[in-house]
Amino acid sequence: MIYKYIALAVLLTIASIYDIRNDTVPNFFIVIGALAGCAMALFSVGINIADALMGWIVAGGVLYFVSIATRGGIGKDDAKLAGCLGIYTGLMDALSILILSSIICGLTGLIILAFHRSEKKRCLPFSPFLLAGTVFTILLNFLV
């Protein structure tokens, strides 16, 4: 089961670096990650395919609607990436990751505003926060 989390962490790390540098996450990262996640859900013990699909639909759907509501404040690439991590983690962990990622991103935004008032329109890539939320969720799962 640990290999699933290692694969997810590698995928999110690469996507985060690419997102920071280019302000986008390439679709081929997401497609490869989603296919690998589906294969792991089919052949591993930790998560079943129904839970993986629910994680994909809910995590990707929530961020997709946030993307529409904020007129691109959160990119559709981030929504696709969240759907991909939902395949790996399942519904409940995907929701935990989204909540933790949003809290960490919000706190980071507040810190930036507090120290750099001139950067009110600064855009933060969300995939590094998805990575952080994923790492915290994985650690909490292993500690509890």
C-alpha cells in the first residue's frame, strides 16, 4: 500500500514543480497518473474501484465548480489533478486533502498579504498545496 502513496507523492511533486514554473499542469501527467491510480485501485487491497471513482468524481468535481465560480481563480488543471489524487486516495481522504490544502493555501495567502501588501493580485499555484495536504493526510493516516 505504501507504493501507492509514493507514486502519488512523485506525481504531485512533478506536477507542483511544473505548475510553479509554467502556471499549468500538463494533461499527460494527469492522464498517466489517473491510469496508474486506476490500475492500483483494481489490483491493490487498500482501495476498491468504486471508492476510487467516487474520490475522482467528488474531488475533481468540487474543484471544477470552484474554478467556474471563481472564474479561473483555481485552474481547471488543479481540478483534474484533484480528481487524479481522488483515484489514489478514495473519497474520504480526498475530502481531507481538499480541506487541508485549502486551509494551507489560505494561510499562505494571508501571510503574503500581511508582509507584501503590494502583491494583492498575486496568483498562487494550487498543486503544491495539494501536495502538502496529501502528505499531511498520509501522515495522519499512518499515525492514527
